[in-house]
Amino acid sequence: MSTFFLMTNGLLAAAALTVPVLLPRPDAPVLVMVAPAGGPAEAMRVVAVAGGVLLDGTRFGPVVIAAGDGPGFATRLYAAGAVLVTASPVRPGCSSSLPGTFR
């Protein structure tokens, strides 16, 4: 078999295993990222417009962890201006940078 064939199949297998893990579930917190110029204020605005609840901030300015009702929450986040919405890889509270929280 050719190296190209093996590499292509390896990449497809890795994608098939990774994509389901990153897809947001309706009943779980999501990681929301906005454009870097927007910062945390823009990320919070996007969550509010989408009808969600802000659960936590992160050390990365334009990224927050949020939760919302229903399967359309991710779609509403994108419509409000989110650049990326994925399943949250961290638990809320584990990487907080919101004012009034401990690090």
C-alpha cells in the first residue's frame, strides 16, 4: 500500500473519532469562542443574546463556558456571533477567570 493511502485513512479515522467528541450536546455545557477582538464582553453578550447562562470564563479572553436550553442552543450562539461552539472540554469552575472567583 502507498504511504498516501495509509496517511489518508489515518486522518479519516482520527477525524471520525474526534468529531463526535467535539459536537455540543443539548444537555451539556459548551465552550463558546468569539472573534479575538471581541474579548470576554463579546462572548458574554453572545451567550445572553442566545438565551444561555454563563457558567464560567476561561484564561483565554474571547472564550467562555455556557449552557442553554434545547438542541438549538448552538445554532442560536452562531447566529448571535460565535465563531466556534464545541462540547466543553473542562468542567465549569476549573479554569475560571470571571471577576470574584478564585484561581
